[in-house]
Amino acid sequence: MDTGESWAYRARGVDPLVEVRVVHEGTQKPARVLVHFVADEFEGREERGPPARLKVCSIFSGALGHASGVVVVAVGIRLNPAGAHGAVISAL
């Protein structure tokens, strides 16, 4: 995660995914990130929270929050280091 990246953000499991931009990563424990909410309805709101609230990195600019109401989310796949039983695939 880098400053300036767009992510799909969800504070709680019942909340919808919204697009945020990473403003700052904290350096102390517990880990915290400062995010800026992109949509106009949030009126420039910023919030600090755990990085676990960032669900999916939005690779394509404008992929979240289309005016049509359709949300496009790309799911990344990460390969964990191979253990005794081979590689383990987990969804981000």
C-alpha cells in the first residue's frame, strides 16, 4: 500500500464498499492509515483506521462509484510461500 493509491474501503461488514485514497501510513503500533473519501457525498472526509479496512486496490482509475450504480471490483490473488504441501492461494 502506497500513498496516493485508490482502494475499496469498508469500515464494517454491513457497510458498502466506497473508494478512498491513501493519504498517510502510520509508523507506530497499532497500524493505522489515513484515508480520504473520494465521493462528493462524503464532502472531503478523512478517517484513520486499521489497514484491514482497505479491501481491494483499485488498479483502474474510476473503477468504483460509477454514476450508473454499477461497481466494478478487480479481485487480486496472492500466492503464499510454498510450504510442505505446495502453494496456497488466498483471495485478498
